Amino acid sequence: MSAIARFLFGRRARRRWIHLILGGALATPYVLVGSVVVGPATGSTDVFGSFTLQLASFALGLPLAALTSLFPLTRPLEVAAVRSLCGVDEDRLADGPARSRSAKGRTAAWFTLHLGFGGIIAGMSLAVPPFAVVLIVLPVFAGLRDPRLGLPEALDHTWALALAPVAGAATLVALAACAAASGALLARWAPALLGPTPEDRLAAAEARAADLAVRNRLARELHDSVGHALSAVTLQAGAARRVLDTDPDFVREALAAIEDTTRRTVTELDAVLGVLRNGDSTVPAPTLAADLDDLLRRTRAAGLRIRDVIGVAPETLPPVVSREAYRIVQEGLSNSLKHAADKQVTLHIEAADEHLDITLENPLRDLGGAPQRGAGNCATSHNEPADKGHPERPRGHGLHGITDRAHLLGGTAHAGPVDGTWRLHVRLPRRGPA
């Protein structure tokens, strides 16, 4: 009995009843338009005085409702109502207006069903409760038995009066059952008629992929620019502290380098935040053509000895290749700052056929025969292997970012130990992505 009571009068049933009442309210204008046609066609001046003419007006209004459901806002509004009132899971319903012909047709079918069931249940909800209340109180109030009220003559009998309250209560239960059954049917049909089409699923997947791509891009930019700057500034500040009393000229040079590095990093951070806020940025991103020399100068000021061999004119590279190549070199130098033995690195940037080759090599640290982690094609490990005291040291994200940048341009990235040195080799197409 409790399950039946919940089905008829539970919270979900009440909310679905409200959904049906809303459908009846939406159906009212269409019924009025239908009555304008039915009245002259039948020669009647009082359409709403005849139950048959009311049904005809209602039947004529539903096709008009199906036509108006083709407006773009219909499906989003109906989906919002179903999610709020019908208890249907959100992921089973579509977002946004219907785009394809099949989606529009299913939306029209749903709107017609909603207004059809809603108009019937709303009409019953207006007519049945007053009649049921009259039946329930009929044995008590003799004035309600006046024949002028239009009640059946059978109610004058004693047995009929005794059964009237039971009939009234049964009528209310029947109304609740009709409303609950109609709401359950609409909730069952909603995913089929308002659910996402393959086109909707593809559009949602593309939107998620685009959002993820933007987030990954911002993460790479922040890691490469801010991470490199913090590594350089940390080393410069540490070196200056050690020679503070003995080499003031070096301290001044280190402080100037820190000032320049932080100023440039703030500019790059503004560019990244501009993309985050507005989807674009007026601050140009650093490129190999315009900023390589300055990057090498700042990194050398941090204490890293760099032997660079530049075998290509950076200004001949496409902007996207020049930008991504700069970030790759920046991250490679940042890794070398943190992990290179003797603080020395060799940088080669050369053109080979239709590709741009970027190679960074530096000596590996000797950790007493500890096994060295190799990256292979994954480019996920650092120069410094996991030492014995910290076998679970977390790996950084820089080499992952290098690999992502290379793959986005259609290139490759390899990193790992080779003959006592750590080598990062990246090959990019000179013409940029296809």
C-alpha cells in the first residue's frame, strides 16, 4: 500500500502533476485559437458550453502547437522543465536547441504530447475535485440535493447518499492515478524525444575537447613561462647570496637578471591570463625569432653555461612553429638548470629537409651507480634519476608539455639518457601543422 501511495501522492508524483498542469496552461492559447475556427464552422456562439465542441477545439489546437514547437527555444525550455519536475537524469536529455530535422520532429512530438496530456489532466484537475467534494459532503448538507443543481435523481435514495462519499473519494483517487500514470509515461518518453541526437553528442564532445585543449594550452604556457622564471630566479638569488660579501659586481648583475626575468614573466603571465579571460590576448607570445637571444642571455645569467649552434634563420619559421619552438627550448633549458651536471648544456637548432630539429644535451649527474630513468618516446622523465632516498619522487610536467607541443604540430619528441648524457630531441615540421 505504501508503494501505491507514493506512486499516487509522493513528491515525484506531485512534481509531475505540476508539469502536466503547466502543459495544460500552455495548451490554453491553442484551444482558444481552435475555438475561433470551430465556432463559425459549426454555427455555435458558445463553444465552451458544449463538451464536444471543447474537444474539437482542443484537437484543432494541438497541430498548431506542433508547428510552433519548431522555434529554437522550445527544446531548451522543455528540457529544463523535465529536468526540474519529471525526475529524469540530466545526461539523458539534450542541451540547446534542436538542429537536425529528426531532432525538431521529436521535439514537436514531445511538445504535442505534453500539451495533450497536460490539457486533459488540467481540465480534470479543475472539474473533478469540486464534484468529488460535493459527493463527499452530500449526506451532511441537504441543500446540495436541490434538483436545480443538476445532480442525478438517483442521489435522492438513501443507499445512494450512503455511497456518495465513497464515490467522491474514489473519484479523487482516480484523478491522482490518471495524473501519476500520465506523468510516468511522459517521464519515460522524455529521453527518447528530448534526448541528444548523434549530432548533439558530437557537438558536446567537440565543445569538451575544445575546452580541454584551451585548459591544456594554458597549463603548458603557465608551466613553461612561470616555471622557467622561478627556476632561473631561484638559482640567481642563491648564487648572489653566496657571493654577497665577496663579489658585489656579480650580485648586481644577478639582481638585474632577476628583475628582467620577473618583468618579462609578468608580461607573459598577462598574455596567458588574457586568453583565460577574453579568449584572446593583445600581448604577443614570445617566439624563437624575437626572443631566443634574450632567453639564452637570461639563462646564462642564472649560471648555466650554454653552447648554442643555431643553423637556421628563426625569422624564416612560421609564427606558430617559432612560438612553440621557443617554449620547447625554454622548457629544455629550465630542466637543464635544475638537473644538469656541471651546469652546462649544448643547444642545436638546425634545419633538416622540411623539418626543424631541436636538440639539447647535458651531462648526467653521477649518483653512485643508481639506475637512470629513461624516457624513450614518452618524454616524461627528468635528467636526474630517482635517488635511493626518494624512490617515489613525483615527476614533473615539462616534458609532457614538450611532447604535447610537438604532437600538436605533427612532430615528434624523444628524451632520455644516451652515453652518459641527457638528450632531448624534438623534430617539428617547418611549415607548421597541416
